[in-house]
Amino acid sequence: MAHWADVSITTQMTTVGLDDRAVLLLPNEIETKCPMCRTLTAAKFDSVRESNLETYYPVAYEERRVEHRTAVNDDSASRVETLTVYIGNEHSMIRTEDEDNNKHQWNFFIRPSRSDLFEEVQIFLHQTFRNPRVIVQWPPYEVRRLGWGTFTIYANLILKAGYSWVSSEAEDTGDGGVNGKLPLEWPLDFNGRGSQGRLRLKVKREKHGQEAEDEAQGQEVRRMWLRQRETDPDWVDPDTSE
């Protein structure tokens, strides 16, 4: 049941108002699907059942209590954490003095409830834009542009080293991070102020302490190498050059 509670969560996007903001959710506030009937439900503490279990099975109950205390105190154990991610765009019309059709001012954004888990957000615009690939390493994760029509924006949410997405849609990052990338997409909304969708997601923390720091440094070096190789066609890898 603990394993099911950790990994079972709906990744279906919910459309919400633009004024809705990301909040940190407690585990019992996260809706998951029942492993038997698949109905969405939220965990609730049952004090009566806990008391009955402790009364009828005192030895087993104490063993479980010790196991739980050990798992909580063991910093090397994997942990699953929840977060809320909002993706969407704000929109407004502007006046142009000439025949320019670029009348739509829009702001694409990704707003997570926990930005400390993110290494960067990769945003991919339409190829007609100058510099269509944008990498944002610190919040706010936003891109503002002026345009004439709608299109679909694609984005990759890249976690820090030692974390992985608990999602069937997660992918490995180019620098070797297992399930460290979550692809998302958003069709721009030019109807009124814009709109946004809400995703409730989970990430697993795999590594801790010095091991996590060493892995983070290694991945940061690899990411810098990849960025430099993509932006500078004349750059040569010093480890392979003569």
C-alpha cells in the first residue's frame, strides 16, 4: 500500500483559472486511483482502525512502527515527493501603427510549487521565431513574445541530479539522468486573458548527501558541454582533440 501511494497519481491536466496559484500539497491532499476499482480517492487517517490494529496485533504493530521509524531516519532511502505544476499562457491584444499582424502579446509560463527540484526548463517555440530554443535555469520559468497566431509550445522539465519523475511519460536526459526529463506541451490560448492547466506530479529522490552533490556536479559539467556544443559549431571537445 505504501508503494502504491507513492507511485499512483493521475498526471491528467486539469484546466483552471489564471488566478489559481501553485500551493504545496500534503500527501493526504493528493488524489490517487484505488488499485482495485480505479476510482479517484484521497488518503484519510483512520484513528479507530489504527487503535484496533494496535490492540489485536501488538507484536506486528510494534514491528511496523520500528520499520517506519527506521525508514524515516534513513537518509539513504528513496523518497517520493509531490508537487503541483501549472502550465499556460497570458494574453493581451496590442495596437500596431502599420500593417504588422503581430498584435498578440503573450507570456508562456511554467509555475511549479517546488522550484528547488528543477535544474532547468527547456522551452521550444515555433521555428519562425528567432532563437526558438530557450533554456531557463531559474524561476520565473517564462517566455514573452509578440506574434500573429497560435501554435503549440513544447517544454522539458529537467530535474536536479538525484531526482527522477514518477511518470510513464518521463524520459532520460541527454546527460544520463534516468527519468530526469518530463516533456509537456501547451497550445497557446489567445481567447481573452489566456488560460492555464494544472498537473499534480511526483518525483523520487534517489540519492543524498555527498553522492548527490558529486552527481549534480558531474551532470552540470555534462550539461555545459552539451550547451556549448549546440551553440558553438567550431567548439572542439578538449578530451578528444589532439
